[in-house]
Amino acid sequence: MEPAKTLKILGERIRRARKKTGWSQEELAFRTEIDRSYMGGIERGQYNLSLSKLCTIARVLKKDLGNLLRGLPDD
């Protein structure tokens, strides 16, 4: 099954924010206490992550949660 467009866009936003920090996927995974392979899936839009995990990622990346979510399609 093809991942939802919303999850792909959200994952790309997380990836861009991570790259702006200069961190590897492994570094972000370590800082958020999320498995690296799961983090890769998040960035590819394969997982519908929990609000708790999304808040943790936003906090660690110093991103406003609303900005990460703003304008996402409903699928």
C-alpha cells in the first residue's frame, strides 16, 4: 500500500528540518529516543506516528509543531 500523501509531506518536512541542523538520521533518532530505522520510516512517510512522538521530534528540532502540520492535505 502506498503511504498517504500527508505522511510523505510530513516526513519530508522532518527530514529538511533535520538536515538544517546538520544531524544525521542516526543523531536525530538518538536525541528523540526513537529507533533509527523507525526514524527513516517516519521520514519516508511510512508511519503514522503518535502525537507524543511528533511533539518530541518537533521539540528536539526546535520546530513549532503547528508549522510542521500547517497546510497538510487531508488525504
